[in-house]
Amino acid sequence: MPRTPAPPRDTTVGIIGGGPAGLLLARLLHRAAVDCVVLESRDRAYVEQRQRAGILEQGTTDVLRACGAGERLDREGLVHEGIELRFDRRSHRLDFPALTDGRRVTVYAQTEVVKDLIALQLAEGPPLLFGARALAVTGADTDRPRVHYAHDGREHTLACAYVVGCDGFHGVARQAIPESARRTFTRRYPYSWLGVLAEVPPSCDELVYAHSDRGFALLSMRTPTVSRLYLQVPNDTDPADWPDERIWDELQARAAVDTVPWKPARGPLTAKAVLPLRSSVTEPMRWGRILLAGDAAHIVPPTGAKGLNLAVADVTVLARALTHRHRTGSAELLDAYSATCLRRVWRAEHFSHFMTTALHTDPEQSPFDTRLQLSQLDRIAGSWHAAAELAENYTGLPLY
């Protein structure tokens, strides 16, 4: 029998986390001939089944195509040219191409992006170790940091020139930065989302964002035959308290408009989960030889569809900087990495916060607050400039 390859002990870039950020970074570095290793704590089946966001900005789809991960995206992705806002029992559609320079978004689940990148990595790319749990990062302030990890029941050490943390808010990379050297800014929202998957074709051709006095609702989709739906619920909600019929009735009530009778197409619900909403930014995104990307550096509420897209923007900048360092020896782009990314991050945080607070009903809000929300939504419906600003942010600011 063939021997199992020994775990790698040395690399240029050690990447912790095999989600979309880590996998895309590895793909970009591989194509630039920069050596790297990806450590993912979960097994492949788990990683390929994690349900996450599914709205890709124009810039994200461009990056995926450019790195060779666009074949299935182009075949199966659902291109959308707008969204619908429903409020005050009225409906208003935002036409993205007309409001921007022709930009669109694509509905293609993060799960599918990950599958595509894993397939490329295993076929062509550098080492990708599943079941490799990072335990600690040491020596971040030296020129040879080390990632200590467990794999196949044994502990190993990976020496790197740089360590990139794509391992989320609670990952070891972020924790390896001393508390005295980092600041984290956080906002927790007084409501959550009840998210469900339904084995039924979407009731609308495009995403519907609905504001109502009963709370927020989002009508989305995964494929032409699977709907992804969300309801605003209290933070302590138990999904078991929401039987299928109650969910369908509430979706219908919150998304109702007076001009056209509307009912959602009902079908079996195959998954239910409560998703807390929060905003978080950790600064800086680089300390010594540790660099953070994606959720390890920032979290946004999903209302603005920015989480995955911010991760792609981060690693696009980082891949360029690491490639520049590899080819020229200059650390100029790496030194600017944190500041470059944080400018975009805070714009996305602002947009996501706006979308969240404009569309959700705060448990403590007054009738005055509700009228302010409706006034803001009415302004978007009635002002080209306000609508264009929303469309430009939603479809994505140009990549750097």
C-alpha cells in the first residue's frame, strides 16, 4: 500500500482555515507560484455542507472566474439584476444595471464556492489538510512563525514566513495577537433571524426585503427549486416554537402588498436555524507575521450580503501583497494590507448596519422610529441618488 505523505513542516504561507477565504487565497497564491499549506480542522464532508450566504458581488464572480473557479458558477449561478423592497404594504424594485455601471449580483451558495475551490485545490493546488486542528501560533513577532496543529492523532509544527488566519472570530490566529496590540469593535443587535430552507421554487424572481410592523422578512433562494427564507425573531427564539405553517403564514403577512395579492409558494421545510446578528471589526488586520482575513477580522449582519464578499476582497489584496513580496522582496503592499482592507471593511459595515436598522423592527422602537424608517425607505424609492447609492453598495464597490 502507498505510504501516507508526511505532514508538511515548512512553507512560505501557512493558511489556517479551509473556508472560502483560505481556499481562495491558496488558489491565488498557487497560480502566482507562492508556496502555501491550508490547515482545516473539519473533514471534507463537513466543510462542503456548511450553509452560508449565497449572494456574490460582481467583483467576487470576476475573481472566481479569473482563478479558474467559474465554470460551474457560470452554469448554475442565478444572475440577478435587482432586488425588491416591500414596506408600508408597497413594493419598489431597484434596477441594479440602470443604477450602477451595469453591475449585477449572482445567487450561488457559499457551499458551492467551497466545493469548487476544494476540487481545484486537490487536483492542482498546494497541500490541503482536513482534520488538521490549529492549536496555537507562536513566534508571530519573529521572521519564522509556527503553527502548532493536531492531525491524525499527533501534534505537528508548520514553520512559515507568514501565517494567515482565515479561521473565524474564535480562531487561534486572532487570539495569537496580544490583547494590547488589537482592538475589537462590536455591535450586537436585539433580534435574530430564523432561517429556513424550503423544497419549493422561489415565490419571486429576485430577492425581496420586507419591512413590516411584524418584523423583517427576506425571501431568497438557493436554486430554481430551493427557497431560502428568513424571519426576524427575538434573540432567545427556539426553532421548535415555529412549526412550518406558522413560518409560511408569517412570511405571507410580512411581505404582503396592497397592489397585488401575493402568497408564497408553500412546500416542505428541510432546515431551520436561528442566526444571531452582530457586527464586529478587529484592528489591525496584521501584527508581525500574522495576517487576518474574512471572519477572523470582521463580521457583518447578513442583511447587506457582505460577509463572503469581504473575505474575497481581503484575500485578493493579500494575495497581491504576498506575491509582490515573493517576486520583488518589497514589503510595501504587505505593510499597507490592514489599512487598505479596513477602508472597505468599514464601508461594508456601515452599509450592512444601515440595511439592518432600516428594515428591522427594534423591540424598543417607538411609532416615531417606525415613521423614520418608512421615510428612509420612501426616499430610496423616490430618489435616484439614494437608490443608486444602495445599488452601488449592494453590487459591491470596485476591487482595489
